[in-house]
Amino acid sequence: MAKSYNTDRKTREGTKIINNFGSVMTAIKYNNSKNVEIEFDSGFKTTNTWNMFIKKQIKSPYCKTVYGVGCLGEGIFTPNDKWYQMWRSMLCRTIYTNNKSANCYSDISVCEEWHNYQNFARWCKDNYYEVNDEKMNLDKDTLVKGNKIYSPDTCVFVPYRVNMIFVNNRGLRGDCPVGVSYDSSRDKFSAQCSTVDKYIHLGRYDSKNEAFYVYKTFKEKHMKEVAEEYKKYIPYTLYLAIINYTVEISD
């Protein structure tokens, strides 16, 4: 049986309901059935009908309407902005951990500040730049190696070609170190490296360690070359992160 509500105005005032997005809303003033003043637990206030209120269909900018964690917030940024789909994709990758097709990760998270789209979009607007015609990637672990949290302090926009030098094909190398794969036809270990433009074979070796150190030497030299090539285009913090990057056998 549907819940009933007293028709007395004074009784309806003060009624609390959890809406369909998990937010608590209170009818703070009942003028009539078409004009009810409502306050959310976030402090946001609005006016709507009593019918919409009891159906729990009213939402505020702070309701978690995006994947159960993200809210639009109050501000100048809207879903029509260039940052909105980037924000949704970021939340998707970190929330739906079992959705393989969505390229999601079970150990990655988004800082609470960026659950509010206004905060994320404002940071993007302040930090975005372009290099020629390259696609720009939002990266979470270039400035802080191994970082697993998307946040203002750990993220940076990286040109696509630069971002490619951090690809390590972890899923394809089996139990070999980064940059190494086993060649069963020759019973050797191959070293190979992705550069900004191509995939380079670095030879075959008798041991994993030997192949890894050939890869490590080449990779770190190449990264320094890329850092110098892009130095005048990218943020200095990104330049330092690339030029000081150390390849570890555990990567």
C-alpha cells in the first residue's frame, strides 16, 4: 500500500523523504499542492509540487546521478561542455569494475572533490593545453608513478605521442619483466620497446634480466629524448616526470 500523507499544511511541513538518488529532502514550507518549498541535505533549496515530492522524483545539483557517485554541482559548467564526457568516462572506469568492455579498473578511484563535476571541469579548464593537433590524454600516474587516484594533485594532461611511451603491455608479456617476452621457437628472451612512433625489437637474449636491462637502457634514453622534444610545449612538472622516470623490473 502506498504511503499516505496528511493533507494539513502544517503537518506536511517538515516531512522528510529520501529521493530516488539517495538524498534527503525536507518540505520546509507548504504553500499549496503546486508550490512546496523543499530543502535538501546539501543545503540546496528549490520549489516543486507535492506530487513530485512524494514520488521522490525531485533532484538537486548535488544528487549522485552519475554512476551513483557523481553530481553536476552548481556553477558555470554544464553537460554540454567538452569536459563532461571525459568526467563520465573517468567515473565509469573506476566504478564499474566488472565491465570489461568499458576498460574499467578495480583498484583505481576518483578523489571525492572530483565527484562534483564543477570541480573537475574547473581544474580541466585551468590545466588544459594543446600540442599541435595531438589528442590530449588525462593521465593519473605520470607525475606520480604507480598512482591509483584521479585527483588535482596527481593528474596532468599528456599529449598522445608522449603518453604512448608509458605503454608497457603488461597483459601480453606473461611472467616476464616489462619490455621482455619469451620466444619459445628460439628459447630466448626478446626485448622490445614502444616509442612515440613505432615498435622496436631490441634483440634476443639468454636471460630475462639481460633482456630487461637492454630494454631499460633504451627506454630511459628514449624518454629523455621525448622530454627534450616536448619541453617547450608541456608543463614543467610533466617534463621533469618524464626525464627523471626510472624503469624498474617490477613495472
